[in-house]
Amino acid sequence: PCPRQSMAATPCTVARVFRHALVAAAVVAALQQVGGAAALADGGATGTAEASAQGDSVARSDKEFPARPWASDVAPIWRRVTVSGQSAGGSMAMQHLFAFSSTVVGAAIAAGSAYGCGALPGGHLPTGKCYWGGMDIKASVEYIHHRSRQGLIDDPANLKSIPVVIFNGKSDWTVFTQVSKEVQQQLSHFIPADKLVTNFETDAAHVWSLDHDFCYCGRCSVFGSGLCCNVNNCAYDLSGDFLRRSYGTLLPRVKARRYFRWIQQDHYLPPGRASWSFARMAPWAIAYVPTGCLASLHGCRVHVDYHGCIADQWPQRLMWVQNLDLNEYGEANNIVILYPQAKGDSRTGTGCWNWGFPKDDTLFDTKMSAQLLTVMNMLDELPRTLELAQELPFGEGPPSSRAPVVVRGRSGNTGSKEVRLDEDGYQKGVDVDLQVMSLSS
């Protein structure tokens, strides 16, 4: 990562400083409008009429979709990403989609909730609209426009060119299909029907869908553990479907390399701000780098996948990143797969992303989100990020050693100390969350 005590105008630092400059320009105004946002969240929102357009049913064929004009992009194509996520990760992928829509080219949302669900009334338990349905779509659309007017998310008009696949199984008793239907309804205000694809017809449990292997469709719907609580074979290739719709021509998946890159994720935390106190990120992120991208990222694309709430144990996390078919499609099509890792806690949920906890981060669903900025910092510096990452064989990790991190305490007082980790590579202590020092410190 960029030297924390240097302001030299290297390519590494320029992207990060530019992003933080944009964020700083808006943060004061945003915090002044928190009261307005709170009033909106309390039910004062008004919205436009709900669109009647419904997404088309999913096509289960090998047909190819028109290729996207990558050659016309000004930025390297690895700066324009696809995103996906399941459960809390699906909600996080929605936040990434809206916050940074100018740099997203496709998305898959599996059992995630609509944007703003965690911020609007009744989203959390016991009402549980983000679990069972009943969200006020009109209020959510106004919430999106409110965030956009504040400059906290990209212009939602960008969404009109982004294909999105929404998946939810009929045997999912954690996030009901009604929640995903509301995701569809919300997105239909911004995305044409021919780019909004749904599959709510399988018997899948609370999982990602594959078209192969032994985890039959609906397994782990009530109880269970292990691989089949991550994926079901529902004769539907979710990874291939959304990648094909996002990128156009897609080569069939092939055997993946048996290595992952381990990224010291805490190096990419943004400088501390008044809007957030806890990032709740794990110290490591994982990346799959296909053979064709080992020497250079030139011509390579990037996909970001957000896991659901998951145990703070690396074997369980590796089970997720090794079994979605994303790595296999990445190997065949020169797509780097980035798997950022959330820590969560007992209140937000172990291993969960922040999909609706403003006490940790007032701007959790915006471009100023501590979690989203961590991901964007890794993407901005991706060639250097991958160069500094440690490569280990499948099934191993995290690395046994980590570089020292200069940190800022939660109170904002500067100081240097070493991050203490437990045996699984996580920060010790529930109440400790360290932030990387500002470049200007």
C-alpha cells in the first residue's frame, strides 16, 4: 500500500487522495443533513408511483448477450466491476451498486434486501421487513433520490444500463422471496425490464445456486451445516448467468488455479471520520487471480463478491469462496475475483456486513461508508494490492505474519501500536476497531 507518511504524487497515492478529497468535500454537508435523513427514515418520505414493469424470467440457455464496449472506456477495465452477494452480502452488493453505480457494469443479488431497507422503519427485527417483506417501495425510492441529492451516492440514472440478476429460493426461510420481489420493484424504477432478470422459481434454501454437484435443491432449508448450506444444485448457474449478461460473450468455466491471494485488508481502511466509529472489517481479504492476469491486469476484468453472515473462522469462509463457480469463470475469462471480508459482531451479526447499523457508521450505505471505501481503496490500487498480497494454496491461510499497521484510535487520537490478533487472524476485543492513519498525518 501507499506509504502512510508520504504525500508523493505516485499513481498509488493519487487515486486514494483524490477519492478522500471528494469524500471530504461532501462529509460536512452530509452530516448536517443527517437530521433530514432521520426524518425520512421515520416515515416522512414521499415517492413517485411504482413502476409496473416486471423483470423477465431467467433464460436457462447458453445464448450469448451483446458484448459491452470495453474499448471505449477511459479507465482501465478493471476499474469497472461486477458485484454480487448473498444474504447480508446481497444487501451490501445493493449498497455498492447504488453508491458507485458509475463504475458497476453488472450485479447479482441473492436473497438480499432493497437499498435503504436497513435504514427505513421496520427493516430490522422484530418487524423484519428486510427478512420477510413489507418494505415501503415509494419511501425507498425517495430515500435513494435523497441520498443522491446529498451527493452521497452516484446518480441512479447510471443504473439504466446495468443488468441485474435477482435470485431467491422458495425454500429460503431466512429471507423470504417477497424481499427479493421488493428488490425487483425498487430496481424497476431505474433499470429497464429487459436488464432486470429474476429467478424465484427454484426450491433453493438460503444459498447460492449452482447447476452441478451433490447439494440437492432445497437442502439446508431448515437445518444443516457445511457446503450445502452455502450452495444448492438447483439446475441454475447463477454465476454464469449474471456474468454472461454483464460481459456479453463468456467462455465456459474451467478448472481454477489452486491458489488465493491474501490481502492485508486493514491497510485499506479509510481515514477516521466523524460519520463512523466501527468498520468491523476482518484483517484479510481474499482474491482469486486467474492465470491470464498473473503477469499484468491489462485486459482483465474484476468481480467483487460479498459473503453473507458467516462464522469468524477461515475454513468456513474458504468454503464459500471456493464453491461459487466464480473462480472457474474467472480463470476462463480473465476475471479477478475479490472477496472482501467483514467481521461483524454480536449486535450486527457475526461476520455480517453493515446493511443497516448507523450507530457504527451513519453513512453506511453511501460512498463514505467505511466498509465500501475499504473495498474501493483495494480496487483503486488493484495492481499494487495484488502485488503485495501473499499467495497461498487453496485450504491454507490466512498468512502467519502481517506487516505492522500504523493506526488511529477510535477517539481520533493519533498513535502507533500493533494490531493484536487472535488465533484465527481477527482483532482481539469486541470494542476495539483500529483505523488507518490519514495520509496527511
